Amino acid sequence: MQYMKLEPFNPVVKKEVSNTIINSLGGVFTCPDYDDTRYCIQYNEENNTLYFSFKIPNFNDIYKISGDYLMKKFYKEYTLEKVPAAGFDMTISRSLDIIKEIPKIKNPTPEDEENKKKIKEENKKNIENISNELAKFRVNFLSCPFQHAFDQVREGKQPKFTYSTRQGDRVWCLGDAEQITLFFGLSFQDIVDRNIAKLMLDEFVDIKKHIKNPPSITRTMEDQKFVYPQNLIDAFPELKNIKEVFLNGLMQFTFFKKQHLNGDTDEVCNFLGTFRQYLHYHISASKSYLHIRLLKNINTNLTNLQRTKFEQEEERNYRSQRDELLSNKTQEDTKKNILIKQ
């Protein structure tokens, strides 16, 4: 279940990057993540460089939108390799010369000990930063289109993009100088997942009443005849000829520049970038909870049955109609004999 965690980092990648740097481990380490994502970590001892490779199904669409923005915002200290590792979409590298070697002194002075302590603390901080940066790579990659779009709205520009996801869902973005609108076309193929997702998406719309300054949230119901909003058709005319049905409808989020884009929006963008994962996580959690409740009820009923003491049934003698007739005849004969004797 580690791939269904909602933290913005992959704990396996973080641990392996730290181990590779600390122990100067050679070889190749690969790791999967949610949504068919794959990582590859490799250390080259000759040039003291760490290589990190990444693969995701919708890589090309997203990288065209915000690939340069990703490198400038999160990975300035890294080099984008011209040729990615075999089987991966991109590879970045970073020199580990910032990790200093701790001097070995036979008879260290207090100053030497203090210097060693400073080097250890500095190395620990640098290793922590590198491992966190790479462990968050997938979330950063998916959130960058939204962060870039928010920045463009702040600058008075009009961002516009669309891309599809592995599950057949699609995302659209429309922005102007005052607001930005995001559309999520969602489809859960499993009937149980679809119904739970419907309840969750309805809750997004209803919960606005209890939140101060919420973004505008609307939803096109899946049980209605699906029609794209007119503003979306105006921005993407090709939608007129596309008969695409989203089984869970279309979610629309509108953020206003003055109300929602004044402060830090990193967490909001992380949520938007992993919106499908967020839904999938809670759907799986709901199904697990229902399953646990069902098992608990079954165990309770079985325990009650085992403790139940049944009353023993009294022995009953059943008589047929023939026996009844013979008994009555015998009684009549007995009465006659008594009368005769008298």
C-alpha cells in the first residue's frame, strides 16, 4: 500500500537515495510508483555523480506544458541528460561533490572535532535535501502544469492546456487575467469504485457551504446526457466532434486571482496534480473499511451462535389416525364389559 500513500514523496525512493549517497552504492536500483510510474537510481563512482531516471505514461503531454518550468523551479542544481536511460522518459544527474569527505586524523584537536561535526551536519543536510527532491519528483512533475498556470495568471497572462491521463481521464485548463478554471473528466471503470467516487465528488460540491472563500466547484452529472461546457468548447473547438463520455462526469474548479492566488499555492497544485490518486486512495480505504465491518459483523454473529444454548426438545409420541380409532374402540369395549357385569 505504500504507493497509495498521500504524502508528496515516495518513501522507498527517499530511503534508497540516502543509502546510495551515504554508502556510495554502485549498481542500478529501480522502483515502481502509483499510476505505472517507474524510477531508476544509479551512482557513478568515476565522476561521483548520481543519476535519476523517471517514466510515466503521460510524460510527453505534461513535459511539453511545463518541462522547462519543472527544471527551473525544483531542479536547478541538476543536469537534464540529452539521452535518457533505456526504458525511461527522462534522466537527470547531480554531482555529489557537495558531500565532503570527513578527514581522518589520528590525534584530533578540539578544533578538528568541531570541524568534523560541522562537515557531518552539512553532509546530512545536503543528503536530506537531495533525497527529498528526488522522492517528490512525481508529484512535482504532475503539479507543475498547475503551478505554471497559476504563475501565468498572476502575471496577467492567459494559460491554456489539456492532457490525458493513463486511465482515459482528461484535464483542461483555461485562464485569464482574473481567474483560472480547471476541468477534470473522470471515469472509474469498476462499478463499485464509480459509485463511491460519485459520493465523494458530490461532497466536494456540497462542502462549499462550510468553507470560507472556497473556489467555485461545479459538476456535470454522469447520469445526464454529457455535454461539454460552452466555455470549454469555445477554447477547444475540437470537442465539438468528440463524443467522449466520462463515467463520473466532469468536475470544474475555478480559482480567482484576488481570493485564491495571493499566497502560496504549492499544496493546492500538489492536490490538483494527484487528484485522481486522492480519489483512488479514499475509494480503496472505503472499500477496506466496509470489508472490515462486514468481517467484524460475521465474527460477532458466529460468536453469538457458538455461545447459544438450545433447549432440549421434550420427547413426543405421535399417534396415527388408525391408532386413535383403535384406542377409542378399546375404550368403548371396556365400558360395555363393565355394564354387562353390572
